[in-house]
Amino acid sequence: MENRKEILVTGGAGFIGSHTVVELIQNGFDPVIIDDFRNSEEVILEGIERIVKRKIKVYRIDLTDYNKVREVFKVHQFCAVIHFAAYKAVGESVDRPIKYYRNNLNTLLNVAELAIEFNVFEFIFSSSCTLYEVPLDCAAVSEKTPLCEPTSPYASTKKMGERILNDIAKTNPRLKILFLRYFNPIGAHFSGFIGELPQGRPNNLLPYITQTAMGKLQELTVFGNDYDTADGTCIRDYIHVSDIAEAHVAGVQWLMEQLPNTKEVINLGTGQGKSVSEIISLFESITGEKLNWKFGPRRAGDKEQIFANAQKAKKLLRWTSRRSIEEAISSAWKWEMKKGSPSVFICYEKAQQKGTCF
Ligand code: UDP
């Protein structure tokens, strides 16, 4: 019987969670998912299992239910927790702050409390670049860049999440915590088996683009063309989700080598900014699809430009993003076209048997 280390992955059926579960397994870990699938679907689980060719341990549990989560801790010997589970729609968080505070904070409190009770001291928390104040000179954002006043309840829950874990660490010095601040994860697993599954109308740029190109949505509105950037549209650091997933594996491995009482914040980005207009042009040239889009007014709360200084991840985790923006966009498109269709699985398996590209 192989002796793989069990890792609790909350929200493991979600976008970043599912890709991380794949990478964990492929790197010899044994992830255990807790996810109630409110923001995912069975097809993601099927997709993970097809990629890794084994059954995944999953508990369909609401993480706000302390007693149920405690039962999971009782039956597994976790060596680390990766806490992804959270609501993440910025706009919705403004309209429904209680929903966001209740869910994002209670889930974290439950998982952190149980991790300590069951002596699981390695903890990775999903945080966000939205916490940063953009420097006046628009330079790349490093972990030392000051934080801003959160512009949404979603951002507040990420800032509070970090604060809560920092406070807990003061009285639990055995904890080792890694705060991973994501820039803009996009794309999908190269197999086309798993990817982003936004519920309803997407908020993020890439799924909005792919769904528009598929004809599911009529038209993309580019939010603002009067920003102080080369082409007037906002700039972000778009990073392939599989690169982000690999960073979590590197993060777990790094935490295991650290002494107790470790706390680090690390940016996960490529270090390259791309404007909304550049992304549209790239999408059109990569896919050959003509996108229906128009300029519209700015979206409230949007930062003009933000991209990562990703040096710390390189130095500490020995991780750097390695997939191109072209790869990220084409994988997102492939996923959009094939999402959950049984033919995807069959084509992939045939290609694997023949040793051809999929
Ligand atoms: N964006 C846009 N139209 C959309 C969705 C997003 O122009 O329908 C822009 C948005 O204003 C931002 C960029 O795309 O400049 C990335 O937005 P997203 O919501 O994906 O990420 P975030 O704002 O969290 O960085």
C-alpha cells in the first residue's frame, strides 16, 4: 500500500482547487476534498478522476457545519490544509455582504480551529492581489507593497482571513502558514477535462470572452477605455491556472521543510501585465474566432493596472509560471467548447493510447 500524505483541500472541486488536486496527486500526495458543490458540478470530479486515473476522496459537506467537518478530521491524518473554499464574486459581495462574511469567515474559522485541534500545522490560505494598493508609479506589486482599504466585502474577507490566521498563529506557534496572493488565474487543464465553471453570467474576463465567442452570451462589454494605459483599457497579470496549481504543490513542499512559527506572503503571478484589448486580440488570433464586443463605462472598484513582482515565489518556492498566455487562452477555449461533453473523455483517451496530441 503506497504511503501518500493526506492533504485537506477545501473547495477542491472549484476552479483552482480542482487543478491543484490534480497536481497534488501527480506529485505523490493524497488530497481529500471537502466541497458541497455549490459552485461546481460532478463533471469536474469526473474530469479529475479521468486525468489522474483514480478515485478521489470527496466529502460533500458545507464547511460552515463544524460538526460534520470535525468528523472528516477524525478519520484522516492530514499533514496540511489548503483552504480554497470561499465565495469570490466581487459584485455579488457588495450586494450580499452578510452572505460573504458569514461563509468566508465561518468556513475559515472552522477549518483553522479543527486544524489546530488535530495537530495539522501546515496551512495554505487563498488570498488575492486585490488587497494591494497600486503604487503611484504603477510598478510591479511585491509582497512589501502596502495594502489598501478593501473595496468590497469579498476583499475584506480575504484581508480578515489573513488577519485571523496571523492572530491564531500568535498563540499557536507550531503553525506554518502560507498566504498565496493570486493575480488573475485563467485557462484550464490541457486535457480539456476540467476548467472554470462560473455559475450564471460570468464576472471574470476570460469566461465572459469564451462564452460570448460560443454564442452563449451576446456581447462582451470592455469596462472603460479611458484609463491611463497604452490602449486605455485596464491591465492585469493573467496566469495559467495549472501554474497556480503547481505553486500550491511547491508551497506544501516548502512548508514541510520549514520550522514551526513560519508565516509568509507570496504573490502568484507571471510578472507580465496585459490589457483587456490585448487579451481580446490574442483570443481572436489564437482561436480564429471573431469576438462581439463593445466599449462601455468603467466598472466600479476596478484598479487601473496591477501585475506581480513574482521574485519571492521564485526564490522561496523555486516556482515560476511556465505556461504562456497563448497556452492559457487556448486551453480556456478548448474547455469552453468541450465542457463536460462525454466525447472529450473519449477523444483524450484515444489520443493517449495512440500517443498523439489531444
Ligand atoms: N472586464 C471587462 N469586461 C468584463 C469582465 C471584465 O472589461 O465583462 C475587465 C475588468 O474591468 C478588468 C479585467 O477585465 O479590467 C479583469 O477583470 P476580472 O473580473 O476578470 O478580474 P479582476 O477585476 O478581479 O482583476
